[in-house]
Amino acid sequence: MPGVQDWINHPLEVVQGYFDAEESTWTCKLNKFFEGKLQNSEALTMIPSVNNRSLHQLKPNSLVRYRGMVQDMFDPEFYLGVYEVEDNATGAKKLKSGRYQDIATCAPTHKVNVESTRNVTMDRQTYYCVPVPGESDWVKQMFTESDRVQCTPGSSKTTVREKRALDQDGNNQSGGSVPPAPANGENAMESSGGTSQGNPSNQRQTSEIPAALSPIDLNFPLPDEKGPACLVKVYEDNDCLKLNDVVEIVGVFSVDPSLAVFPESSTNGSHPDFISPGDTMEGIEEQTAHSPPPSLVPRIHVIKVTKLHHVNPLLPTSLQATDKAVTEMLQDAGRIRDQLRWLLKQLMLGDDLTADYLLLHLLSNVYARRDVCALGKWSLNISGCPNIPGYTKLIYEVIQQLVTRSHMLSLTLGNLNTLRLCPKKDYTANRLKAGVLQLSERTHLVLDETVMESGQLDTNGVQNVTAIENAILWQKVDYDFEFHKSEFPTNLKFLVLSEGKSLLPSDCHIRLQKQEELDLDRLRSTMQDAMTSGNVNLRQLRCYVTILESMDYDLTQDMQKIVEQDFVEVRRDNRDNMTQQDLHNLLIMSRLMTVSSGETKLSCTTWERVKRMETARKARLRAADTTGGQS
């Protein structure tokens, strides 16, 4: 079968080979072929990653990998799943598969018969994916270093072929516009850099791009995000993905320059076989949003999609309790925990109690939902932070070195009034405009309240504060669809740094009690030396946080009885000694303290330790209240 021996560089030949077999189950056999190939982890490493290299280094119509987050979902897109080609000399006709393609291709001596009754229109689902928001630099760097494929620029040119657009916009519900097709007899050259050679119409389009359409808005949730966005087209299980899923895609790479549509260009829709974009119901903004230049937003036709529960390159994609990395980590969890606690204690200026609470916060995770409650959420407010420029940023930088996804949001008056925190539907462009709170699960969000200044919040500022409060309290973000709002569950870890008690709600509030004066330069040097000299094993710490935040936990019946007895005894004299919220906080802390030691069941020792921590924390808050927050 043609192409089987080179399934990475020429996957479309494999597809056509199975299609030519003329079997009704050819798609099933095709899927099994690729599934068998991709089960080999060694083979996966031979597929180049869009995340790790420039687009011009990747060969069009070859297999690529892509790691990103689903930011938006477009309507179904219709395309020619089967189309007929005709030999110009002999008139012989043959059917070809349009699966995993944007452009209907044929040999220069053939033409695409778009009027054939044997053509079959099919549909596929299109998702707009962006780089994983807040992905740490060390994660990107390790993925890049592990990419074994070596690509040389300029090696991705393909042969000259007759091409036809597969999208059929006469019935297209997706908002994706029809790419302009060359007239009969015109050839088009596919190039790796997203530019067209040998096709004057494409060259004219480039010079006629309306100024209003440039630059292209890539719609990243976080400002200054780097990396490629992709239009991902799914053929099997169209509903398998949802917003904010982090996925790894393996698919066919498509960057043909004719896929970009510029509505004001006179060359669009010039061929009578294709419907003019102006005849569709789409506006300029929608066409631009749904058909961006492939040199900026390449298309990937999905062969395999994997939902990622973590993006730690040091660990297997799918973590199992029996994995060697997991068992070794659990055996050594106590020692690694001590290293992390020491590091955080230095960061917290010698305050070991605050270091303990920060360590537990790093491991928190929403593990279940009951009605409106997100079980396991544990937002932390550290007050008493020195008002010295750079200290809160240093805290964030250290956290960033430990976790895979994070973002720091400075709660300045300007940010609150101007940023869009909640995603909002733009019906003109028919797209979901990203907001800062559109983040993937288990992203650490550090809120810096020490930079807050006096001033007036406008309407947008009030809405943003409300959005943050709701996300902290309920782990839900309201997406604005103009005529209504829709709640989307989230799983974000909120750490609020403030001078006094935060204006925002939190599950736990602890006051920093520094044991030494802050010397920012010396502290920064201490942190850098600790992480680079080997005093702490940074690799182990990163695995520790990723593994333990999703670890199983069991509260045995015997421990349940002990917890109930303690609760009753404490409330016997005064019900205010322990509220239901206090008990809930103790149970969460007990869970986190247990897994932080690599254990799965709560012990009496851990329960007593957590109670002592809570007693010390409350005593510290009372002392701060009596001294006006100066302790």
C-alpha cells in the first residue's frame, strides 16, 4: 500500500491507499492503522511539534504534534469528503478522498470535477486552540529539548499540483470562508513559509489586505502569551472536546496560503465553480476571525487527540498509581516535602507556619463537585506582605519554577478597569473573546493586592472584582453571551498576597510573621542558589507537586469517628469555638497534609498536627487584630 512506510511525512498517501481499496470499512481500518502506529511512544517522538519550532520548518501535509488549550468552538464545517478528478487527455475519472485536507488536490494533468454527482459532502468540527495559558518557561524548554526531530528550513516544499478548496460554503454553518481557487490550468505551489509561489492571484491578495484586518487578533487569554494558535479540525467524535480542555493533537499539518480569506480583495470567489464569500451570511469580521492567515494560525486535521491532565514533561502523559515515577515519589515524599518546606520558609522570611500553609495550597485541587460546592478548593490569603517592590513578584517567580501553569495578576486600578477577565461572545465575528479567567484546570493564579491604590472602579472594574470573587468562592466563571450569562466550572488555585486582610474572599487567611528583615537582593540570591546549586532537587519538587495534587485520599471510618468526637467536644462549651466552616477547613487541610507526606489515609498524628496549625494561625490573627496589624 503506498505511503505505509512513510506514514509521518506522507499520511495523505496512506489515506488514499485505504480509500482506493473500496471497502465500506476503510475509515475504521485507517483509524486502526494510525492508532497502532501512535501507540508506540518512540514513534511519537519522531513527529515534529508545532510548539517547538517555526512553521516554515514543518512540511505541509505531514504529521505534526500540537499541545494547546481549546479556546473556542466553531460551528460544523462542510467539506468535500469524496471528490472526482478527471484526466484532461483521456477523460478518465477517479474518486479521491478529501479526508484530512483543506484543498482538493490532483495531478497537473487532471482537474477536479466539482459538479460531479459522485462528490460527497461531509462535515467536521473546528476548534480554535491556543498555547496553554500560563505554561511555565521551564515546561516549554523541556518539551523543546525533548523534541528529537530535526527539521531544516526550506525543506518543506511540495510538488506542483492542481488544487481546489474542499470547504463548501453554500451550506457551511461554521463561518469559515471559502478559500479562493485557481482557475482551470493554473497551478499553485505549496510552500513552507505560508507564501504563494506561481500563483499571481495569491500574490495580489497579499498586497490588497485591508488595513483594518491587520494585525490578526490571536485571541490569547493572557497578555504577552507566546506560541502558535491552531485551527483544529476533528473528524471522529466531534463532541469529544470542550472549552478549556488541554489537549495534545496529532494530525495533518496544513498551511496553504489560499486558506486565508480577505473579504475586500477582488480576487476572492473569482472562479464560477465557487460561491463568493460576499454571497454568504458572514460579515467581514467573521470571515477574518474564522479564516486567519495559515502562516499565523495553521490548520491541523486531527488523527489522534489526547486530553492532558497535566503538562509536566518530567512525567508520563497518563499518570497511574503503578507507574515507576509515582511509586518512587511516594516512597521519598517525606524527604522531598522537607526540601520544599525549607525553600518556602526562606521565601516567607523564616516563617515556618506560613510556609506550611503555602505548601498545602500548592497541592490543593478540586477533586469533586456536590451541587454548587467545589470540594477541595482552598484559596489562601497571605497578609502582612512587606510593601517592598519586587517581593510579591519574587514569590510568584519561585512558584512559577515549581508548577507547570501559573499567572500573576496585579490588582491595580488600571488593570481592574481595563482588563477583560470573563470571556465574552462577539456575535459580529461569531467568536468567543478570551478573558484572563479562561484558564485550564489547576492553573495557579497569584493575585497581588499590595499594588492596589485608591481610586474609583468603573462598571467594568466592579464586574471584574465580582468575577474574581465568584471564581474564588464557587470555582465558576460567568461567560458573557450578551443576552445571558453561562456558568463554566473551573479549577483555579488562588493565592492572594496583601498587606492587610484581603478585600477578596478566601478559604484560609494567614498573616505573615517574618522572622528576619527583608533584603530582597539577598533573598533572591538565596532562592537562585538553592535551585541551581542542588540544595533542593528542583526536578523532584516539580514532580512532587504534579503527582500529589491529584493523589487519591481516604478518610477511614475510625478517623471519621475521632473527627466527630473532637468536633462535639470543642463545641460543647461554646459553639463558636468551632464553626462548620472551621471543620470543613480542617478536613481539607488534613487531606492536603496527608497527601503531602505521600500517604493516602488520615492518621491521628496528622489530625493533631493540623489542629495545632489552626490554633497557631488563629492566635496569630487575634494578636494582629489587637496590635493593629503590626505583629
